[in-house]
Amino acid sequence: MNCNTHSDQAKLRAYGGQLLFFVGILLLWQLLYAIACSWLSLAKPYALPTPAGVASSLYHLAKKGTLLSAAAGSLTRALAGFLIAILVGILFGIFIIHSKFLAKSLKPLILGVQTLPSICWVPFAILWFGLTEGAILFVIVMGSAFGIALSIEGCVKNVPPIYVKVAKTMGLSSFPLYRRVIFPAALPSFLTGLKQGWSFAWRALMSGEVMSASMGLGHTLMMGRDLADINQVMAIMLVILLIGVLIDKAVFSPVESHVLKKRGLSLHP
């Protein structure tokens, strides 16, 4: 009972500390705005967002239904593009793993393509697909698939060789070897790669949506730019950031934690 009480108090203190931290950020934000716009006149008031202005923009966007529609549209595109990227990434990863020639020739090319910012694929997307949903999906796939491919190659390559040797000694080979030994052993690292791939897909989505007329967070952000509404721009940026954090906390982190605990790899019981 005492342990539970101490644990609850520790959680409350942690949450209280986080709340004070974010309150402090808001106060510092407002102070910097006052210094830049009112006290020293270093910037125009319309050029810098304020906490109150951002909150007002969020309220009006939510009231009109724009925020919900934009978030739903972006999440739908991101999920569709991410699933396609996983399939493409797995395919390229398998090619690299099973071919020494492709490992030497294709892997450096994939590494180079992965370093390209997602915005570089936007002109190709427009020319090949026009201002359509397909163009956005193309940018998402190109922005995340190759990172997933490299992740698959890396996590399979890092499986302890002793596992493979023991499995072969016991008569496993080919597909059963991968299904029963290599893939399960590589799963924790693969989940980390998927989480990174999702972050690439989410960023690539925003690059694709800024050139599209389809309702989404990227398009709503550009509407704020066109209207010279810096508070709306900042509000959408915060929503994009918040959704990215929530997806990680609600989806990837629990799955990763479950797998690590099941494998006895977690430091926490």
C-alpha cells in the first residue's frame, strides 16, 4: 500500500513538473514576443505568433471543422503511404540481403536517395501524377521506403550468427529459418526502424500536401501563409508535432515495449 502511494506521488510530481515546464515555455514565448514587438520594436506584431493568437486560431479552426478534416485527411494519406512504403522497403531489403551484388551496388544508391529531402520529389510527383492523391502518396513512399529497406537490412544483418548456426544444425533452412529464427530475432530492431520510417513518412506527407489542393494539415498550413496569418501557421505546426508525438506514444512505444518485455530485453519489469 505504501509502495503504491509513493508511486502515485512520484507520478504526480512528474506530471506536475512537466506541466510547469510547458507553462514556463508559454510564459517565455510571450515574454520574447513582448521584447521583440513592443519593447525593442525588432519585429512587426503580425510577423510573430503569440500563445493567445495560436490558441484563438486553433479554436476557430476546430469550430469550423477545418482542423478535424485536415487532421483526418493527413492521417489517412500518411497511413496509406506508410503501408506502401513498408512493402517497398521490405522488397528492397530482401534484395540487398540475398544478393551480394545488390548489396554492393544498390545499397549505396539507396543510402544516397535516402539523404534527399522529401521536397525534392515534389516536382516529379506533380509531373507524373498531377495534383492528385497519387502525387502525395508517391512523395511519402519515396521519403520513407528506403529508410525502411536499410533498417531491414541492418536488423537482419545484426542477428547473432550463433542463432543461425544452431538453427541450421537443427535442420532449418530457407524460409523456415527466416520465419522461426531470423525474423523473430530481428523484430525489436525492425520495430525501431518502422518508427523511424513513420517519422520520415509524416515529414514527407507535409512536403507533399503543401503542393496539393486536397484538405490536409500541410494545405491548411499553406492557407495560413497565403493569408499572412502567422498564428494559423504556428497552430498547424504545433498540431503536426502533437500528432507525431501521440502516434509514437500510442502506437509504436507500447508495441515496442511489449516486444522488449516479452523477449526479456527491457530494463523495467
